[in-house]
Amino acid sequence: MTITRFAPSPTGYLHIGGARTALFSYLYAKGRGGKFLLRIEDTDRERSTQAAVDAIFEGMAWLGLAGDNAEPIYQTQRFGRYAEVVQQMLDEGTAYHCYASKEELDQLRAEQQARKEKPRYDGRWRPEDGKTLPAPPAGVKPVVRFRNPVEGQVVLKDLIKGDIVFDSVELDDLIIARSDGTPTYNFCVVVDDMDMGITHVIRGDDHVNNTPRQINILKALGVTPPAYAHVSMILGADGAKLSKRHGALGVTEYRAMGFMPEALLNYLVRLGWSHGDQELFTREEMMAKFDFDHVSPSPARFDMEKAYWVNHQYLKVTDPAIIAPEFDWHLRRLGVDPANGPALPAVIEQQRERCRTLVEMAEKSRFFYEELAGYNEKDAAKHLTAKAVPVLSALIEALSGTEWKPEALHLAVHGVAEKLGLKLGDVAQPIRVAVAGMAISPPIDQTLALLGRERGLARLAAAQRRAESA
């Protein structure tokens, strides 16, 4: 069974690059009937925070990328297991105690740099046949180092980048447990991937240099390493390193900006992956079609305008009932109670062609759910003039006796225009300002129908009084 994992460090929010990595891991597993697991790599106690953990969970839940494990795995809860494996490796001779002090290692590094050599541990405490080690210095707590092979090569068969070859001699004996007994990052990752049965590790390409060391530790433990896929970084649209001005925001900030989760996933999956010329995918299509054969090893570019375009396409074609809970969330953020107006799917149906985001939709729809605080002054000055008084009066009379359904309201508005010898726009625009507070709204018949008879007629009457005072 294919088993992937997403393993963020809780030192900040779930950023857009992390979300893409999680998505790729999720799709690869789900498309093969496998499992997607969540792990929190929180061994960096100084920088890890509960707030960051909560932000990661919130972002993952909003995106619908739930892990298949009942509870996420926390590395800080597994120190006993790490100590057990360290002892196993010491017993088997694949790890050893190193008593070199920080001062010794600093001096070694300085000497190597002076000779223009690559700084690396020289194996002074590494057990070798025929090598006599000094007696451990008194009072010094040793670190534990992995006894890395010194011959041959490590060939990383990367699913995205192709084969990458590392000479074993270049991989020094890294520390797997510090002098206080706490395990190091690369060691924890290896033990976790081993215990979780991970078959495919999908992560950012900043981890490429960690991979040969992790492969060697796994082999020393008698475990077949997983397949690795290192995803390229994301750049801004201008080719510069991704920053906040490009869109390097937390996932929950995209929710606040009015993105639908499925739309953001749709945009993220296309950052580096393609399937012909197809731009828009359902989640099911993404799971069925995603593979690494079509993931580019080159950096992807984040284009905020394209992200907005994808979101708009999604709003236009998705069942309004699916959009409604998110629309509800945005209305409530504005202090608007969705219970005080028409059904949300009906409003979404009328607004989605002209709104790229749910923030925009919520702002333009609040007049359906709360009383008008006033009019757009520019629109009122243009359309609620003395010329509008007879128009609004005739509309109130005509609509008062009309069945309050779009078809009947449409005929009534057209009838008023014909009766007064006016163009439809000369009738429609005063209605829009009257009922929506501005000269932009969904079609008049739909807008009036959604508002309801009582609220619609009351707003027309208020607008007539405003026009009379003008």
C-alpha cells in the first residue's frame, strides 16, 4: 500500500509551499488507494508553538486534507522510541559515542577551512579495526554519531529530479543524539518514516542533501528506504523568491481573502504539475490523474492574478450549495446574519458571475440581509433625482399588485418603462439604487424576488422620498 506523510514543523503558519507539498502527498496516496498520514515534527522546542500547531490543523482542515491516522504523530511524544533505536544502533555498531568537545570541533573546522577543505567531522572517535581510541574524558557526556559508510555511493532515484549521486566519503558521521540524549532532526525523521511504513516521501527540494544520510541510516537499520520526490520551490511571478507581496501567505489568509478551498487546491496542483492543457480539476480528477511523470523539476511561479481567475471559475461552476457554508462564514465576518434574508444558494447563483472572491460577494450581498445604511452618494445623485419620482411611484403601484416572482416582476418593470416611454435603463437604475444602495446589482427581477415583497416595496418608497427631497 502506498503511504505518504506530511510532516510540518510547527514554527509558523501553514504556508503556500507547505500546502502544495501536503496536496501532492495527499493526491499521490489517495489516487492509489493508499494512506496519507500527518506528523508534527516539533523537536525544535524553542521555535515550536501550540499556536502554530493550531494554525496548521486549521489550514489542513479548511483545505480538506485530513490525515488517515486517528491522531497526528508528535515527535516530542516519541523520545522513548528514539532512545531505543539509538541504543540498538550502538549495540549493533552502526553508531558510536563521540567525546569531541565543541572547542575541538571548532578548531578542526577552522583548520579545514584554512586548507580550503570542506568542513567535516574527521572520525576521531569512530571505532575502526586496529584503531586505538583514547579513554573517554572524565565528566564529558558524549554525543552519538551514525557510523556512515565510507565507501561506494548513494544513488537517490528521485521521482522528480531523476538520479542524484552522492559519494559516501562526502557524508560524514552525523550526530543522531545530542549529549543530553535528545535526538536530532535527521534521525527522528528516519525512525518515524520507518515506524509509519512510509513508502513515498514527498517534500521540498531543500531536503535533498538530507536524503542520502537518511537512506544510509535506514539501510543500517535493515529497512528498505522509501521512494523520494523532491518538489521544486515556488517563486513569485517575477521570478524572485516568493514573498508576501507575491502571495507567500498563510493558508488561512487565503480563506480571509475569499478563496474557496477547492479553488486554492486547484491552483496549487498546477504549480509545477500539468495534465495536458486542462486548467480546472475536481478533487476526484486530481486524485485520479496526479503523477510525478508530469511534475516539473524547475521552480514554479506563483501568479496571484491567475489564482484569482481560478477562484472565479470555481465560483461560477460549482453547486451553490457547496459554496454556501463558506459564503455564510464571510457574511458573519462582516457582522451580517444570513438568517435575515434569502437562502444563500439563491444569492450565490445571482452574484457569482461578477465576483472573483467570496469577500467581494459578501460585500455586494449584504443589502439582502440588513437594512440599507445609506446610498452610494454618486449613484444616488445620478439616479434618485426629481426625474426618478414618477418612475418610482409607478413602480410601487405596479409591483404592489404583482405576483412576487421573477417572471412577473420582470413583466411589471418592463410595463412601467413602456407606460412612461422610457428606456429600460432609466427604470432599472433607480430600482437598483433604491434596493441595493448602489447602481450595481444582479438582474432587477431576481434582486427584487430575493429581497421579498415587504422589503422591496419599503426600499422603493424610501428612495421615492429621497428623490422628492432632491
